[in-house]
Amino acid sequence: MKFKITVLPGDGIGPEVIEQAIDVIKLVGEKYDHEFEMQEALIGGCAIDAHGVPLPEQTLEMCKNSDAVLLGAVGGFKWDTLPGHIRPEAGLLGIRAGLGLYANLRPAIIYSALKDASPLRPDIVKDGIDIMVVRELTGGMYFGDRGRLQTENMGEAAYDTEQYSVLEVERIARLAFETAMKRNKKLMSVDKANVLESSRLWREVVIKLSAEYPEVELSHMYVDNAAMQLVRNPMQFDVIVTTNMFGDILSDEASMITGSIGMLPSASLGKGTLGLYEPIHGSAPDIAGQNKANPIATILSVSMMMKYSFGLDDVAKEIEDAVVNVLNKGYRTGDIASEGTKVVGTKEMGQLIKDEITGAAK
Ligand code: NAD
């Protein structure tokens, strides 16, 4: 099969980790006989330097005309003093909105070989954790009506509005049910239905939709309890679906229980199969250009791309297995190294993963 991928390396360690990911894409293309056509474009600080804006029109057009987009990271000290709308990070919001991506999928996985990296006790982590947080990305309080007003007795006030429509909840819930069907068929919908009207609507819609997915075991949890349960007993979760704001907080909490920012990929999806795939970490200017960055989050983002945009589950699994094998053999980049492990650089880690895929690994 043939697929077109727009690659946006971005700034800092972005180009370094993307280089390894591109190699992996080429390799699996050859091995599985798929044609991955790749074209690069600018986003973030490098786009500001070249065109004065973080998301040039041409970049967005190229992404729209692709089957998937792979992004490294954006940002750096150089652009930190620019006004908000021309900061590198504005390019990220622009591309998500421009591509109509309303769902963010963030797996939080603790691989057995890395369980020491988790801040949780070994008896809680056991043999590893594998949670998928599905966050609504374009609705709720971050996009609702907001403003300032004068109150009668309490002076100046400010407000933000949490609003969700049936259609908005339905489309994110559907995606979450579909995701659960591809995993362990367990879905936890997180809301605050004991207090918020928008959460009561959220819950009604999710329950109604569950009739279409009888195989999925659906449960509900209030967000305050979910925040506690994630550290008390994370193994109870498979897929979590929640609103934009609750998802913002819970997905970061879930990431942190893995203890390794350089390991975590993400996917942002919308209508159809076009998706944006990126590591959750930033541009790490403190280690940029030093061959120290962990490329695994970006390589696992490629694995998500194969699965969610291209439906190539076998290729996705090959990439994941290659990563797990390298970890099990004791190789680590500096960020995940521990006593007795073999520390390697960005390029070497990429090569070890590629060797697993070609079968050249020892
Ligand atoms: P960061 O994620 O870049 O770095 C946090 C820490 O984690 C640093 O010590 C860094 O060295 C380390 N780290 C991150 N990724 C790593 C990797 N792959 N391998 C090894 N170590 C890694 O977050 P920050 O320092 O808060 O932000 C730096 C810049 O990145 C800022 O300009 C910020 O705005 C931007 N940022 C971009 C994105 C994105 O592109 N999606 C996300 C977050 C932050």
C-alpha cells in the first residue's frame, strides 16, 4: 500500500529523534512492501526564523494533503521572548485546529524492563502498566465563552464556561469505544456528574452509545476519584475517556507514573484517518545536538501512526516488539538509565531498534 507522510522535525532534539523515526519508517516500508512517501516541512521556531510565523500556510496545506503527520518538538530559548501568537507553541495549536483533530490518544505504559523508573511502589506497578487516555481536544472550558465582569459585592470576577454538545461527546466517545475494542474492551468514562451539568450530558451520551458496543465493559468515575485511583491502583484502567480539561490533567498524571518522558508517544485524531503523531516531550534544549535524546517516544509515535492512520497493526507490533527487545537487552539512553544498564546515544538506540527489525540484532 502507498501512504504520504508529512514530517515536521521542529526544533531542539526534534530533528535528532525524527531522523531515527524516518529510518524506521523506511525500514518497515521495505520489509512489509509498503510505500511511505515522506516530505518535510517547517513548524515552530525554525519556521519563525524562515517565514516569521510558527505555522506557515504551506506547511498546513502539505499536512492536509497527507495520510499522516509526524512531528518532533518545537520551542527553545531563542524564541521565548516573542509574543504569544508568534511563539513556536502557537504552531502546535494551529496545526491541531487546522487539521480538525478533536481527540488526543496518550498511552501511559510502564514496560517491565523499566518498572524501576516509576515513582510508584513495585507492588503497585507489578509487571507493568498499560493505560490509554483518550482526551477530547477541541471543546470544553479551554474553548468556551470566557470573560471578566464586575460583581455587586465581590469586585472584579472572571469566568470560563464548560460546554459540550451531544455530537461532540458522541464522536470522542465513539473513538474511545473503538480504541477499547482494539485493546482489552474496558472503558472508563471520567466526569464530574455529581456537580456539573455538562458532565451529566457527557455521561448520558456515553451510556447511550454503549448500546452499540455490547462487548465493551463501560464504567464511570468522578475525576477526583480517578486522580487518586491512577496512583493507588493504575492496573484497573484500560482505556480512559474524558473531557479536554480533565484529560489535560489526567494524561499528565498517567504519564508521570511511568517516570520516563522520553518513552511516551501520542496521537491526535479527527474525522477520517489523518492523524498527527508526536512524542509528548518538548524540544529539550538542554540536551539538543548532543546525541543524548531518547528517540523511543518518536519511534513509538510511528508505531501508533501505522496502527491508527494506516491500519497496519502488524507493522505497529513489529516496531513495539523491537523497542521492548532492546530494553530487555539492557540498552538505555541517559534519561532512563539505571545501575547495570548499557547507556547509548540517540543514534545508537535508533540503530539497535532497526537491527531488531531487520533481524541483524545479536
Ligand atoms: P521538555 O520535555 O523539552 O524537557 C523536560 C526535561 O526532560 C528536560 O530535562 C529534557 O532534557 C528531558 N527530556 C525531554 N525529552 C527527552 C528525550 N526524548 N530524551 C531525553 N531527555 C528528554 O520540556 P521543557 O524543558 O519544559 O520545554 C522545553 C521546550 O519545549 C520549551 O520551549 C517548551 O515550550 C517546548 N515544549 C514543546 C512541546 C511540543 O513540541 N509538543 C511540548 C512541551 C514543551
